[in-house]
Amino acid sequence: MTNSAASGPQPAFIEIGNDGGRRRIAVRARSGGAPGLFWLGGFNSDMQGIKALALDAWAAEHHRACVRFDYSGHGESGGAFVDGTIGRWLEESVAVFEQFCAGPQVVIGSSMGGWMALLLAREMARRPASRASLAGLVLIAPAPDFTEELMWRGFSPEARHDIETKGVWLRPSEYGEPYPITRALIEEGRNHLLLGSAIEVGCPVRILQGAQDPDVPWRHAFALAHRLPSDDVVLTMIQDGDHRLSRPQDIARIIAAVEEIG
């Protein structure tokens, strides 16, 4: 990976939302051939992470289009992280996809980005006139329904009490400073739950999951796979893999999954 490839294109900025909910979203779009790559990052992550940069560099080397962005409250985008909800970040994902992508796209979603990818697929199915379409999904440690299944149900009574009475709880993190979990995030997330029924995405799906993932248990990936009725669904279990799946061998597997789709 060259330095120029790693740095990627300079960000463009778009405005999303109305009045008090308006926010400035940073987008890096690389022009190129199809299928393009569309990156959806994780909760409290950004588009300058190892996986996102590796995919952008691969796209540059292979003359493929690549679009990545930061959700509001993340990275180079405006807005406060504490104001974020699944619906808010989904609105941004759909807006960036529609404005910056054309033709078939391989959507790559990491952790929360996996949930976003599934919600994006459902939303785009309702918009058949869109100039962009889905060639396939590559989901890395996908975390659909995580606000309910992996957060709320596992929180201590003390954490739940803080969320319900104070509106926020600071959750310790192995990756840095504690970060806020808000009542709005939990309650609004219930509007977007997917695992209670079949999930129709209308395209091939590749799932990569680390068996040693402390944040998204491998059973969560199995539950998702069982909800995807498509015949073209492949779940790859990486026995020594953690949540990040950012080692060179993990990056190689992710790129191989992208290449397999097209």
C-alpha cells in the first residue's frame, strides 16, 4: 500500500437533515470501475481505520470506485456522538449511497456497519429508481440489533438505571476512553431490529466472524445467517480472530470476499 493510496482522496462534505438536526458529513469518494466499494464503519469508528484504508488502496490499485464516510459524531463529520441513533446514521448512509454511488456496489459493513448494510439493503429495495444497486454485502463481525441484543440485555441494573434516569451511561471501552450510551440510542434502535424475522437483501452475502470476538459473539453471526433466506450466503469463522479483524490475514480474507462477489 503506497502512502498516496493510504491517504486517499480529500473529503467532500454534504449537509443532511433539517433545522436543529442538520449535520455536515465527510465523504471520501474515489472514482473508478464497477462494482464499486461502499464502506460502512462501526460504532465509534471512522473511515481512516485499517480496514477502510486497505479497501480504498485495493480499489485504487484495481481501478475500482470506492466510497467511505464518517457518520455524524464520528471522525471528520460534524455533530455530536451523543446525539447519534441508528435511524440518524441510517439516514446518512442512504444519503451518501444515493449521492456518491452509481451502478452496482459491494457494500462492506463492519460491526455496526453490518447492521447498517442490512438496513441499507432493505431501504434501497424500496427505492427501485436509485442509480446505484447492490452487487453484494460483505459483513465483518456484523452486529445487527446490537443496541438491544448486545447492549441493553447485557447491561447491569446500575447501567440500565443510569440510562433510564440520567439519559446516558458512560460505557468502559478496551479501545480508549469510555463512551456514552444514551437512552435515545437504545430506544430508537428498537425501530430498526431485524433478527426477529427473515431478512431479504436480494444479493449475495459474505460474513466474516472471529471466534474470539469479545464484542459480537460468534453465535450472533450464526443467528444472522439463519435469518438470511438467500442461497448465496457464506459464513466464514476465523478461529483466532478478534472483533477488529484488522490483521494482514484478515484483510486478505475481506478482500477475497469482495473479489468473490465481483
